[in-house]
Amino acid sequence: MSEPGVLVLYGSQTGSAQDTAHRIGRQARKRRLPVRVFPLDDYNVVSDLISESLVVFVCSTAGQGDPPDNMKIFWRFVFRKSLPASSLSRLDCAVLGLGDSSYPKFNFVAKKLHKRLVQLGARMLLPVGLSDDQHDLGSDAVIDPWLASFWQKVSALYPSLAGVIPMREDELLPPTYTFHFLDDVEEKTDDRLRIPTESTLPSQARPFPARLVSNRRVTDASHFQDVRLVEFDITASNIEFAAGDVVVMPPCNSPEDVQQLCQLLRLDPAAMFTLKATDCSVGRFPATLPQPCTIRHLVERHLDIAAVPRRSFFELLSTFASNETEKQKLLEFSSAGGQDELHSYCNRPRRTALEVLADFPHTTAEIKVHYLLDLFPTIQPRSFSIASSLQVHPHRLQILVAVVRYKTKMYKLRRGLCSTWLASLDPAQGDVFVPLWVKKGSLKFPKPKDTPVVMVGPGTGVAPFRSALQERMSEGKHANVLFFGCRSESKDFYFRSDWEDMMKTGHLTLFTAFSREQVSQPLVCVFQEEKVYVQDRVRENAAILWDLIANKHACFYIAGNAKEMPTGVCDALKEVFQQQGGVSSEEASQMLETMERTGQIQRETWS
């Protein structure tokens, strides 16, 4: 039997899987087990995986069943057909998936990885864990019992652990990094805001500082939602993109939040520091942090202080607490039995980490600066569908951004971090540069000139279809159908003039659905009796759609909010098949499944 020890490898797109992987790492350390935690693509899987004895894989699912960006190299390797069936015969492992059942391919990556590891001879310690964000108590409803079973299996695997006395739950682990403050050192210009001189393709490690050209509100001033068309200059960036691609950018915390955190923790924003890892197993330094760095830069661009904190935040916070009242509350929020209370306090009202610190002043006063990177997760980059084509707007990149603002029981209005930050940028006040890069999206448009496309994009879901239509027009592709929906023709009809111009030249057939439209009657204005949605327009145009799909092999695209619209559109499409094709309900469902499997139907949705 090999020496006890565990390797935790994760693939994470939004930070949830990363947070869970580090939680497993902390649990291992408290059991006095040697542990290493790495993103999958930072680990040398080719030479090292075959020699490991115990590995936990923690992975989320991105897009439409895609692996997260930081496990794509691993994904390509592990699915090589040339790998022998006994490649991982020495490996004991387990797979934990983080997913959201509102998406069609729920936990697809975890399920597929689990199956592949078995094919390669690995011994699975327990069934794949499939956590679900849609559960009333969130993903922990599955993760907690799964981890309890995992540690039981580890104890059975390593009998020598029976004599090891674990650390107490409230015992503080060493920080991942220590801060070393510097005197008389000037702050350097952020490399991410320096125009690169080399011919490299921009990436997360080396984003391109794009100049903000315009930031224009496109909804009526009386409309409840502020939606922006934002344009960037990408001259000399080497960035190229096609319809369906997405642009990625890391947002910043607001100056007010930065100031408040520095005041709460008694930090000097101008103080310069370098970081030193306390353990060689933690991997590389955060890529977004220059060395040396100021506290202001750290808080503004790296620490996600405006996010709703996860359970791990309360677990670490409780170890600082000496005030008994605060400590008991924090321990309750950290426990499996206290998750409903935690959701009522934090998740449902969308209380931020910064607001939590203000609620626990005695504990906040005891936080040591060295634990900042353990306490707060890294701000995750945000992705936006590109809403323009280089064929029509050379050297430019445009996005359509809905500024997120909503009310909960909290006194302050809740705001989306990235959309609020973008809306605050004003190029009229001087040059503004935003670090960004482009990656392939999940939507792929047909190359043949005679293949029609049908696009359903209500609200800001229409953004990738504007890019596609501009691109297809420039290529002489005329068979384009768009179903667009919004609340009001006069208030949030995005890109109306674009669609009208395309219709005049015969490049577009447009169907609209205005769900809150006012109908004019003599002396009075009233709302239409029934709300009209894009799925209603799909049903109304059954004959046209059947001809396009059944006879002309059109590709069908859906983009927008994942809540109800995609299911509603797919149900309407099945009704089209039944009505026009004369097939049964089961046959219509099979037709839809076949189209999804072959890529004739594609979705880009978000929750």
C-alpha cells in the first residue's frame, strides 16, 4: 500500500468547482493527509497521472456540455483512442460534478469523465457525485454526503490513518500565501493595460487592452432596464473572430467597495507587497496579480468582494472569531445542518461578502491580511456574445450588455458586477482601456451558401445573431429567418434599424413578439390582453418552418435566458413537426433529439 496522500484536480469555469476542490484540500489537511490541489491543465497529466494512487476530479460543465477552459488540454488527452485500457489500473479515484439541471446537458462532463476513467482501468471509490445548483439548498445538498462517503472510503483504503488525530474544526490552517510589504517602491503600470509589441494572440494570461470607443444606452429612457451597446477598438490586437464567438473580460470592483473593505480591514490601499507561497503544492501565483502589487490593485481587480459568499467563506471566517455570539452564528452557517439558515441569510437576499463582514465586526477586526486570498475567491472573467462582424465593422468589437439591477429585502439595490462596471465607463472623460480576449463560442453557423438559418433570440439573446447576419450578408447568404422578442416595440427593440435594412435588401425575414405591448384605442392606451412570446410566433409560422427544416435542411438556433424560453421554443417546434409533418409526439421528440445530436439545432443559453 502506497503512502497516504490525495491529489485534487479541478476544471472550473465560474469558480465553483475551484472552491469545492480547495474545500476538499482543506479537509484533507485537517485529516493530516498530504494534499495537492491543481487546475487540470496545470498538472502534467501525460507523465504523472499513471503514477498517482488517489485522485479526486472536481469538474463543472460549460456551454452546451463542454469542459471548462482550464481542463481542455486534459480532456483532449484523456479521450485519446490510443490510450491503453489499463492506463490507469493503479489509480483509485472519484469524480464530483458541479452542475445546473436547468441546462439540457446536466453534469455532462462529470458523467463522461467518470465513464472514461473506468474504461482506462481506474478503480472508482464511489459513484459520480452530481450536485445541482437548482436544489433548494444548492450544490452542497449533494456535495456534503458525497464527501462524507469519500472520506470513509479513504479511511478504509489507508488503515494507517486510524491512529491519526485530526485537527479541530475551528483550528486555523496556515495561509496559502504570506504578504511581504515593501517600502519606497513605486507602483508599476499594469501589464494587462500595456499594448503588446509581440505578435501573440490575446488570452487570459495576456489580454489585449482594448480602447473603449462608445458606450451607448439602446433602451428608451423610460424603460426599466438599461441596456448598452458597447464598442471596442481592437486595432493591432491580432484578434479575429467569427459569428458565435464570445469576448471575455475581467471586471473591477467599484471604488466605493474597495474603500469600504480597506477601512473594515484597516488596510492601506497604497501599500505595496509581494507574495510568497507557504507550500510548494499550491501551484503558481494568481495570473492577474503583478509582483509587486498594491493593496488597491488586489482588492479592485482580484478579490471578489461583491459576490455572494460561499459556505467556505464562513468556514474560514469562523476560525478567526473570538466573539462568542459571532462565532456560534458563523459555525452554524458553516455546518451541514445550517445550510437553510445560510441560504436565508445570504443566497436568497444576495448579500455580498463585503456586507457579511460589516455584519460581523468583531470577527472582521481579527482577519489577518495573509488570509485575504484564502477568504475571497478571484473575480471570474465574464463572457459576452459578440454582436458584430469584422466584415462590417473592421477593427471593432461590439457587445450588447443588460445592466443587472434588482431588489431583494436588502436596503441597497443589487447590482451585477461586470455590467455595472461597464456601464460606468465613459470614453468622453478620457481614454478607457479594457483588458479582453476572444474565445470560440458554442454556436457554429453553416458554411454552405444555400443552407438557411433560423434564429430565435429574444432580448439580449439576439446579440450573436446580429454578428451572424452581418457575416452572412457579407458572404451573400440570403436565407435568414429571425424570431425576436422583447417587451415593447418602442422601448427595447434592439437593432431595429439593422433588421429593417436587411429586410429591404432581401437578406432577412423577421418575426417579432412584443410581450408587454400597448394597444391604442380611442382616447385610451391599454396593454394587449395576452402576452406574446417568440414560441407563439414559432407556432404561428409552422408551415414556413417545416419547409425550411424538413425540405431545405435549415439550421435552428436558440439564444437567451435558460429559464423557460428554450424549453418553450423546443415544445413549439415539436408542435410544428406534429402539425406539418404528421408525426406523433414521440416521433417529434426523436426528431428534435436527432437535430440536437447532429448540430442542426444549437443553443446558447444562460441562467
